Amino acid sequence: MTNERTAFVTGATGLLGNNLVRLLLSEGYRVRALARSAQKAADQFGGLIGDRLEVVSGDLTDIERFSAALHGCDVLFHTAAYFRESYKGGRHHAALRRTNVDGTQRLLHQAYEAGIRRAVHVSSIAVLGYGKDGVTDENVLLDAAAAPDDYYRSKIETDAVVYAFLDRHPDMHISLILPGWMHGPGDLGPTSAGQFVQDYLQQRIPGIVDAAFSFVDARDVARVALAASRTGRRGERYLAAGHPLGMDMLLRAMEAVTGIPAPRRRLPRMALLGIALLQEAYARLTGRPVLLSLATVRNIANDYGRKFSAEKIRHEFGLAFRPIEETLRDEVTWTRQRTG
């Protein structure tokens, strides 16, 4: 791959976006990185910004502001989404639709008008239901009416926008990536993963919840996205959900990596529900974000026991996921360097 190819990356300062930008640069691409904050982009990329990495200011609520920068690009990687805010209490349906659904629709239109004919859209395991025998692959789709919260619903509706665009534009090639719970270095947000690591380092995790996750390194998701841009099939979904693990396993891994003892007390899910209800009431009274939202509690229950197949990415791209301990070690090191 030569350095003449130019990629446009939305959500470039996010956990996945920044790791994708770094991967693309290492592969010889020029990158135009969309960022809502120039300062955050400077914090994230520092000396990388220059001839091969250009920061473009803008967000998905005003596509026309940056649409000129789409011209001359060979491939679009769409990683941006309204996500973190929807887990801070209350309802966010309008904002989720404005950014995730309507924003994606306008972005694809502007990219097509700019001459881009290949794109990768980052979706989510949120669009998938439960498969037979507890194993879910890319074909087990969740109906929007069954979505447990507004964020899940917005991701399902956004995928529908992508497929409708493909139907109307037969010369456009889009593949979709479905990540699990992403961890890794470079989480400036922070996402829920980065917040979890910060809370663990500060010994603020109260106990072990009967919950399970699909844990994946954002750098591995970036590798799947790059592979999909090169050889992925048009309209195909590619699961990048990573490793299934319970909260107790995650806490034991954190203890091994950090040297900080993990909590041993087990907390019932009903206790979390009570905490979330109190937090939501507090948020409505004060306008301040919650530490634990009802949406988070619902998703802990919704994702319990799900396992996701990685067969397609292994077969088509020859890719696998790095060990959990490696991800956590790098994530903890980065967090400690940032927070002192």
C-alpha cells in the first residue's frame, strides 16, 4: 500500500478512531481526521499532525461544514457515534437520531458526491440478538422494537440507513464492523471501558456484579476495519466482538495487571437497579451526569451469556484477537501516564 491513498476517518480522536488513524499511518495512508475539538486532536496525536495527518474540524450534526475535505479521499472510515452521553442518565433519543442516524445518512451522501466509492461503517454488537446454542453470528439480527434502549435502537436504525444507501447506489461499496466492548490505550473520552479502568485504579469498584461482556482491543477492531476496507464484501457485517468474559474474570485480570487487589464482595443485580434509580433521580434534580444509569443496568442484563462468533474474520481476513491481559496492561499503562 503506497502513501498516495487517502483515508477520511470520522470520530478520529475516539478510542477506536485514534487507533485506526495510527494504523492507517503505519500502513502508508494519508489521513484526514475528523474531530469536534482541535485541542483534543492535538492532545491525542501531538507530533503526528503534519503532512500525512490532517485534522478536519467538524461533527456529524453539520456535515456541510467539512464536506469539502471528503474530496480526494479514497476510502471513508465512519467510527463516530453519539454514545457516551446516552449512558449518563435520562433519555437521548433525539440526539442519538440526529447524530447516528441522520448524520450517517448525510455523511454517506456527501462522501458519494465527493467521489468516494468505498467505505467502512462501524456498527455494534447492539444490532444482534441471541443465536442458537448461545452463539451469535452476523446473521442474528435484533428487531428495533426489541432494542433494550435508545442507543441500541439508534444503531439498528443507522444500519438500515446504510443498507438503504447501498440499494440506491450499486457502485458504492460499504462493509460494516460490529465491535464488542472496546478497551485499549488512547481513551481520552473516556468511554465506559476507560472509566472502568480509572475507577479500578482508584479502588472505586464496589464489588462483583453477575455480568458478562464481549471484551475486545480497539487496535484489533481497527485491524478488522482496515481489512474490510481492502477485501471485505459489499454489504457484509463483520463481528469484532473479542473475548467473552464475566466480571469476576475481568477483575482478576485487572488485579494481575495492576497489583491492586480486586473486590471480593458480590453484588446482586437488583442492588444495581436501586442505585441506578437513585442516580437518575439525582441527575434530573441537579443536571449532573450519573455514575450508573438505567441503560447501563439494562444492558448488563441484556448481554449476559451472549457469545459472538469470530469465524468470519478468521476465515476471510486471517485475524484473531490479542490476549486480554495484553490489552489491559497497555490500557493501564496509558491511563497511569495520563492521570499520574
